[in-house]
Amino acid sequence: MIVKSLDEIIGTEDHTKGNTWESRRFILNKDKVGFSLNDTIIKAGTESYFWYKNHIEAVYCIEGEGEIESVETGEVWSLKPGSMYLLDNHDKHKLRAETQMRMVCVFNPPLVGTETHNEEGYYPLLTE
């Protein structure tokens, strides 16, 4: 059994930050469960371009408001607590945070933990 608290992660190597986001990584590839789980903050007033070409990501919004836009179609969806989106086709997308947003993110394959978005907006596929 694995039990962790957010306080144990903040400020450690499992707390990764970018310009518009920060990710507190609870479950990683080393845990050998087939997925990773992050508690992610998206900073208020920001727009982020992401493309997970190597991962499938499911995201559940638990705090804040914003929107997600499909780069391919231009379609836009509002996000608020209780909203979920699944990037099941490695969708290129823009995430805009009206207020600070807190998201629960699940990745498959699981993240190693040191990933940050590269210049093309995606995480490289890393191994331990």
C-alpha cells in the first residue's frame, strides 16, 4: 500500500514547476502500477500550449475556472470544478486559466517524475 500526503511532496524532487504550472507527483513509474497521478496547479491568467504525443492524459478539475481549446478544431470547452477532459488522441491543446486552477491528472504510460514540457509542448518518454 502507498499512502502519501501533499505536504510530503511539496518542495521535493516530485514537485516540478514550469512557467504557468506546477505539478506535485504522487504516483510515478517507480511505483509500478501502470499510471501516474499528479496534483497540478495552473496559474491564474495564463495560457499554456500542451501536446502529450507520448502519453494519454485524463484531467479532473477540482478548483478554479478556465477553458481548454483543441488546436486542431478550434473548439473550446469551459472548465470548472467537476469538469473532466481526456486527451485520448494525443490532442494538441491550449489551456487557459481564468483563476488559479487545481487539477488531478492521470498519465499513461506513467511519468518518471522529472519530465517538463519541451519546446514542442510535450513530455519526452523517459524511463527510470
